[in-house]
Amino acid sequence: LFAQACDFLLGVVSMKQLPPMDLPEVAFAGRSNVGKSSLVNALTGRKTLARTSNTPGRTKELNYFRLGPHTESGEGPALYLVDLPGYGYARETKTRVEAWTDLVMSYLQGRANLQRVILLIDSRHGVKPNDREVMSLLDKAAVSYLAVLTKADKLKPSELKKVVEATAAELKKHPAAHPEVIATSSVTKEGIAELRAHITALVPD
Ligand code: GTP
Ligand code: MG
């Protein structure tokens, strides 16, 4: 699946702009600056597909990417990857943040073809209170999610191991959480093949 082409489809700013639910989809959620857009690029092997930035709050829309054969009639599986705006970023005006949050919340709770949320956690910070809020929301909506640690290159192996264990322990409290934790780095590509395999397994061929 990940050997196939991946193209930007559209940026969504309101629920009515969402594309038809004709393909399964996987969404990337997490705090601002956690590395969502970088991870989409690492997974698809495209350096500049999703826009990344040092400035938290870079991604302001639900960005849809279509992964799979180029044409509708092409053979083989396809899916949408959805790069979500981040949460927990306070510098924007409050109404703006709330508007994104409302859109993301409605999206996460009402998208029938959403196969899995990839919930990104910065390995340097571990699970934060707003991550727990999102986990509880996904538990309530019965949307299954996978915790993925980002920026693993920033930690020593022994430190990373501790964060993986603490995160796994946290997930036990959450019914919709997949039990596994994948540590990744968009820089060294650690964990990328494993995450590709996880996502590929969600798509019927
Ligand atoms: P928002 O769209 O603002 O919510 O951010 P985002 O979660 O999409 O983060 P983005 O991918 O834009 O990355 C934020 C910053 O973290 C950028 O400066 C990236 O270069 C950096 N970054 C992302 N992934 C990694 C990683 O695996 N390792 C390191 N060292 N830096 C990373
Ligand atoms: Mg982004």
C-alpha cells in the first residue's frame, strides 16, 4: 500500500466539506508540534507532502491525502490519510482554537469510515492531560486508536523504554486504545515500517 502514490486531496475547514466515505481512513491526531505532518511525510516517503513547521499550529485544516492507485479503476487497496490540526496550542485567539477543536471533535465522533486514529505523543513529554481528554473522547465514541511516540531520536534508548512502558500502562485504562505502542522518529525512520504495517493491516485488499 505504501509503495503506491499519495496525493493531497483537499483541506477541510467545515464538516460539510468532508469527502464521501468511499474509502477507509486513518487520522493523525495529537498536540500541536508533536510531529503529525512530519509523520505523514515519513510514512509516505514524501518530504514535503504535508506542510511541517517549527511554529505550533501550522496545520489549520483537516488535510486529506489519498494513498493508493492513481485512478479510481486502478487495482489494489486505497485509503485516506487525514492530517489533523493539533490541540493544546494556546497562542491563537481562543475562538480560533475552539473552532478547530469543534471541527476535530465532530469529525472524530461522526466519521463511520474512520478505521483508526493514530494518536501521537511526544516521547520527551509523555501523555499529557489534554491527550487523556482526547483518549476519553475516543473511548466514548468507540473509535479505536493507536498510541505512537514521536521524536524518539531525541531520547536515549533507556529513557525511551521508560516512556513506552508508561504509555502502555496508561493505555490499559482506555477501552478503545490498541494495547501496543510504537516509538517512531521521522528523522531516523525508526518505527516507520512497523507503523506502515499496522495501517496496511486495516485496509481490505
Ligand atoms: P501542527 O500542525 O502545528 O499541529 O504540528 P505537527 O504535529 O504537524 O508537527 P510538525 O510535523 O509540523 O513538526 C513540528 C516540528 O517537530 C518540526 O520542526 C519538525 O521538524 C519536528 N519534528 C517532527 N518529527 C520529528 C522527529 O521525529 N524528530 C525530530 N527531532 N524532530 C521532529
Ligand atoms: Mg501539522
